[in-house]
Amino acid sequence: MATLARLQARSWFVGNQYYFRNRVVDEFRKKENDAAVKIQSWFRGCRIRAYIRYLHRVATIIQKCWRSYLGKKQYRHLVKLAHYTMKMNLYNAMAVKIQRRWRGYRIRKYCFNYYYLKDYLKAVSETNDAIREALEEFAEMKEREEKKANLEKEEKQRDYQARKMHYLLSTKQIPGIYNSPFRQAPDPWELRLQKAKPLTHPKPKGPFRDFSEVLEQRYKPLEPTLRVAEPINELKLAREEFKREECAQNIHSKMFFPFSSYHKKEKYTASMHSSSKYGSDSYGLKQFRSENPRKWICDKDFQTVLPSFYLFSKYGKLYSRAGQIV
């Protein structure tokens, strides 16, 4: 019992010691944990930086290889271009040399050949002389022809003037104005008037029609107007004719199979006009030329109008064109 009492008395002290010891242990544990985290972070940072340096070295090596490849490729291309340029320059120089030799030979032989040029100029001068003589002869001939034509024209004008003035010719009783008694010889116009014939007026000419054609045109029978030539019930007859044509042109849409072997498996498709359940459209029979009596001005029928070849006299009698009383 005494031991139990001592233990109970020391329980508070044991509890405090336990609490203080555990608190100290927790503080040390946290400090150690922080130190361990710092060590790990430093180590991991070192490792990552070393890996990044390694990657940088590897990337640098790759870039160096790639750039060296591109440089070599570009250098080979430049070398090819330089070689091609050198060859083209050589070929051009050779072509220029060949052309220079050939042009020199051609110029010396054909263009600046003294004897050849002398013969050519001599032939050109002879040809020019011949052409010049021919042109001079042609010009003289044209001048003579023009002079002759002018003389003929003037002579015709004088003859025409003499024919117009033929009434001025002298007679035995009355001397003309060109035959003065005070002159020793008559005037040349007097002699011309004696030779000329008097001017007569020409008969009228023109595209005249034949007399029978003129009479036929004048006395041709009268043509009746459209109102007289057509019956008065033309509209009704036209509608009946149109109805008969519509009935004759109806489409028979019975189901059938053609005799051709190409369409044996194809089914005949009926038209919508005949196969519709609403029936056929009545546009062609009812609405075509339909009449609306409500819109009529007057519901009386048209009166018969006499043809245009009937005339009324002033006394009220009806005459025809021929003068007969109707």
C-alpha cells in the first residue's frame, strides 16, 4: 500500500516529465525534418542542373551537326553554280569568237567586196536610167492624152454651145450677129453654126408601167373585210373545234408493258394528269377563252353590219358599187 501511495504521489511529476520530453523530441524532429528537406532540395537542384547542362551539350552537338550539313549543302550548290557559270562563260566566249570570225568573213566577201560592189552600182545606175527614160516617156504620153482629152472636151462644149445658139445663124434676109457686113470674112462661130445641127429636146424617159397592168390595178375587184369574210359565230366554232382537238389528244394511261425486251423489267409510270385521285385538270376545256357576262357592257347581241361595198344614197336607197339598187 505504501508503494502504491508513493507512485500516486509521483504521478503528476511523471506526467510533466513525459510532456516535456515529448515536446523536446517534437522540436528536434521538426528541425531534423527541415534540415533533411533542405539537403534533398539542394541535391535535387544539383542533379537537375547537371541534367540541363547535359541536354545543352547534346543540343549544341545536334545543332552543330545540322548546321554543318546545311553549310556543306549550300557550299556544294554554290560550287555547282560557279562551275555552271564558268562553263556558260566559256561557251559564250567560244560562240562570240566563232560569230566574229564568220561575220568578218561574210562582210569581207559579200558586203565590202570592191569589184562586186562596183558591178552592183553599175547595174543599179543602168537600171535607174532605163526606168527614168520609161517614166519620162510615160509622163509625156499621159500629158499628150490629157491635152487631147481637154481639146476634145472643149470641142464638144463648143459644138454643144453652137447647137444651143443655132437660132443666131445668118439667113439671106437677116444677117446674124456673127456675120457683120463690116467684116471682110465671117466670124469662125458663124461657120461653126452652119455646120452644127439645132438642139432638140429629148423625149421623156422613165420606167412606165404597162397599160393593161394599170387598168387591172384600177378595176380590180374589191376584197371584203374580215368582218364580212368571216362568219359572225366564228368564236363559237373555234371553241368547238378546240374541244374536239382536246378530246382527240387525250392521253390513255392504262398500265401496259412495251413489247421491247429492253423494258421488260421496268414498270410503266402513269402521268400525273391521269393517275391523280382528284381527276384531270379542266383548264383546257373551261378556263380557255372563258366568258364572264358580268363584265359585258351590254347583253345584246351584235347587229349585222353591211359590207363596205354597199352605199346609201341621199334618198335612203341602198346601192352597191356597181350602181344596182339592193
